Amino acid sequence: EVQLVESGGGLVQPGGSLRLSCAASGFTFSSYWMSWVRQAPGKGLEWVANIKQDGSEKYYVDSVKGRFTISRDNAKNSLYLQMNSLRAEDTAVYYCARESEWELTNWFDPWGQGTLVTVSS
Amino acid sequence: QSALTQPASVSGSPGQSITISCTGTSSDVGSYNLVSWYQQHPGKAPKLMIYEGSKRPSGVSNRFSGSKSGNTASLTISGLQAEDEADYYCCSYAGSSFRVFGGGTKLTVL
């Protein structure tokens, strides 16, 4: 069974840092692009970042550029999101999602169960 | 990177058909046939329902269909069932690996 399990969420003060992890199983992790997508409480979905199979390409939504870093460890079948200089508006459930094996595609399947990040003093 | 525009809510009775629109620009929806649709039940993770505009993943009911005209993509659900009540989101490729989601549509089955 293809599965993604996020961890690392929690309560952090504004300006603080947090590292999210996503453990993948049931598929060849190193063959797929991977993404992080977030959802603020009661709001819609927002794509945050994605990373190519070998980590050589990374893309970010403008609002997190310079603050967040996406990375992966294919030997550990794991995806990460290092979040620095956190702001209240970063409060959201963060989902890990598998993309395609190829570029110029647009789907996320499956998604993890999400991990809640709350930025508050 | 502005969000795609979706109606906040739609409703229909069991057995009826509904359509949810998703309007973007010539830089995203209009430029690529790469719109995907997601269903999200309360407290759950989103589920892929349609990709590349009109393709259904394995296991998704053929009651769900997608289309596109110009800068607007659409999701149609036919033969509405109570279990279809959920939030629906569209997502478009926007160039250089960027993705943009719609604001979401709450579907109520009356």
C-alpha cells in the first residue's frame, strides 16, 4: 500500500523554526517528484514547494521563498520541510503528497494525513 | 500566483448533476491541459479525482468527469450521491513547476 506519514508539527513562536518529515512507503520513493501542500484552518489548499527525484530542482511559492527549504533523503524514503522565520500566517496543516515521475504533469496522489503547525506566542 | 476562482458553494439533489467551475488565466488553466481536481471530506486529506483535465485515476467513479474551455476548467458530478458531499478543489500547472489551487467549493447534497 502506498503511504505517506507526516510528523514534526507543533506549536512554535513567531520567528521560530520547525522541521517537518514525511515517511514514504509502498512505492519507489526515488522515482517521484514530491510536494508539500498546506491548508490554513478553515481555508483552501496552497501548494508550498516541490522537489525533483534527485533533489537537483526545488521550487517554492513566493510567500515561503528564503524561509523554507525542501529536501529529501532517498536512502531513508523521506521528505523534509525546514521552516525558518515562521509567521502567524504559516499556521496550517501541512500535507506531504506524491507527484508524478515526469515533469510537466500536475497531480498529487496520494496525500499524507497532514501535520498541524501552529505559529503563535 | 493568484488563486483560481471557484464558486464558494454548489448544491444538488440526489440523482442530479452539478458542475463546478474553475477559472484561471492564460498563464495557467488556459496554457496547459494540466488541471487536477480533489475531493476533501471534513478532517480528511484530499483525494485525487481528475487529472490532466479529464482523466480519472483508477478507482474513481465514472460519475466524475472533467473538461476545459479557454481559461475555465469544470468538474461535473452526475447521479449525485450523499457521499459526494465534500469540498472540491481545482489545481492548475502554472509554469516552471508552480501549481495554483482554487479557493474550494463546498458541495451540499440536499
